[in-house]
Amino acid sequence: MIVLGIDPGSRITGYGVVENSGNRLVHIDNGAIFTDTAPDFPGRLKTIFDGLMEIIARYHPDQVAVENIFFATNPQSALKLGQARGAAIVAAVHCGLPVAEYSALQVKQAVVGQGRAEKGQVQKMVRALLGLPEIAQPDASDALAVAICHINSYGLTQISALTSRSNKLKTSWRDIKL
Amino acid sequence: MIVLGIDPGSRITGYGVVENSGNRLVHIDNGAIFTDTAPDFPGRLKTIFDGLMEIIARYHPDQVAVENIFFATNPQSALKLGQARGAAIVAAVHCGLPVAEYSALQVKQAVVGQGRAEKGQVQKMVRALLGLPEIAQPDASDALAVAICHINSYGLTQISALTSRSNKLKTSWRDIKL
């Protein structure tokens, strides 16, 4: 099963593609869609939609996971974020893909093992679980985190079995010093 | 020129199709897309996107107009509204249509002639300008209002020429008792 995780934003939308192969996680791709060059806000939404459609066409994910936002600093930024999120989710549902939503607490719980983890801890754990020396974009890392959360929550991989054997990194979340 | 006006909402999305034919406004269609039957929130966004794609395929509008929201009661409702708005705008840009955004003040100014008009005044004026005995949905009326605003702002029709000759109703906004 291939999962596309998305971290939507009106300026930067992160994406992460992770495969659950047997009982292991395999990193396929991660990156970010930048909307700065769009001429206006509808153009930004088009960039997000088109960018994700391209990712979906390239990797044929079976499912999509997005972090659920329960708060925002103010209604104006919530409106912008909401529109970016709407554009991202529509790209998925337009391709017939089911979309699962997870709270930040659920993502932290699934990736680090506790819901109060710091952002830096989550990023380190995502790198370790997928055997990546670095992840260029924090938004891409967040997108990978929600993809990992979905694979775990979906019951296909137990969190203790989250090891990336493909690159000989035998690490479970319990072994990592954060 | 045919304009599709949209009033997005996560429960009800209103739409209104108005043609600017020569120097007159011709009502083509109006209605609402209800998302209540969708199984989840991504499903609601799909319903909005698919519904508007169908409207666009049916009437081939040249341009799309959406009311710009500058405030919301709280971040949570702003997020929901934002996502619905994102789904609606993506339907337009995916079809290659330009999307214009107008503030509530601009819409009231264009339709009623003053920015502080009450909602009921705007609805009456929309009916009068398009020669419609009634408009079933308030959201559809709002969508028609933003379409009229766009036609007026686009400089194709002066507000004083906003008459619906197709049904012999010779009325300008100055003649109507609100």
C-alpha cells in the first residue's frame, strides 16, 4: 500500500510518499510545492491542485492522509489555510482516493510514541524511521509524518515494526535518542 | 459573456449564471449544491467540486466570480468555509477559467448602489434586475449578486443599464422601492 501524506499551506504544501511493503516502511519521495510564482490566490490553489495531481499520477498512491487542523491564530489565516487544504483534498478525491484525517496529537503519538512531542523530535523520528539522512523541507517532513501515522493507524504496520530495512537501518522508535 | 457567480459553503454552495448580452443582463440559471449526503468532509468537498464542474460543463461560463470573505466568527468555521471555497475555486481554475474576487461591500455597492445595504435589499434587487419572481435559495441569490457585481465591475455593463429586457421588465436600481 502506498500512502501520500500532505501538509497543505497556501505558500508551501509539503508531500511525502511512503509505501507499506509487508511489515516495513519504504520511503518513496518527499518534497514541497511552492506557490509563490502564482499571479494571485486562485493561481496558488491551482498550483497546489496541479502539483498534487502530478504526484498522484507519478506514484499512484492507494490512500491519502492529511493532518487535521483544529486551531489557527486568527480567522484570516484559517481562511487561507482552509482554501489550500480544500485544494489539496479535492486533488485526492478527484482521483478517487480516500482521504484520512489525523490530529497533530495522533501524528505525534504514532511517530514519536507520545502526543506532547516537540516538532524537532517528530522530524528526527521521521528521518530515522525512513532511514533518511535529511529532509530538506519541514513541510515535507510533516507530510511524511502523517503518512506514517496513517500506515500505523490503518493497522497494516505496528509502530514497533516501523523499521526501514531497505537501507539496513534496524531502528524502532524505542531505540532512538531524540 | 457568461459569468458564473459562486457563494461557497461547506453545507450549501450557491451558484448563479448570468449572461451579459449587449447591454443587458440575462438570467441563465441559479441553484444550490447540498453536501449533506456526503459521508465525510472530504466527500463534501468532492460534492462541491463535482457539482460546479457539471455547471461549468453545462453553461460554459467565460469567467467566475466569488465573494471574498474577510472575516469569520471563529477560526474553526473559517477553516471549514475556506476548504469549501478552495474546492469551488479549484473547479474554476481547473477548467481554465479566470476567478475574480469581490468584497461584500463591492457586491452591495454594485447591486444596490450602496455598500451598507441589508441582505434583504440585495436579494430584492437581484430579483428585480434579473426579472425573477423568486429565488429559492438565499445562497443562489448571493451567487447571482456576485455575478452581477462582476459584470458591472468588468465594465461591460453600466449599473444604470442593468435591466432585464428579456422579460419586459424595464427596471434600473434607481427605480426600485426596497
